Amino acid sequence: MVGTGVGAVLGARARRTGEGAVPVRVAPGGGRVVAVGAAQLVLGPVFGRGDG
């Protein structure tokens, strides 16, 4: 469970705005997950996947 950082900021924003809280969890896969996600953002539109 993420109790600080992004999860805490999103929770505080949800309380201020009355919106639903966004669940935040640590993804399995270690540091490589960030690189894979970044590559998908760039390459997804090239290969017809994603919103870009």
C-alpha cells in the first residue's frame, strides 16, 4: 500500500474536491516498468495502439 507520495497527494485532492480517490499501487517489475511504459507511450501510436 502506498501511504505517502503520489497516493497521499491524490487522496488529499479527492478530499478537497469531493471526487473519488484514485487507487495507487506499486507495480511489479522493478525499475524496468518505467522504461517499458515510456516506450509504449512513444511507440504505441506508431504501431496503431494508443491515443496518440
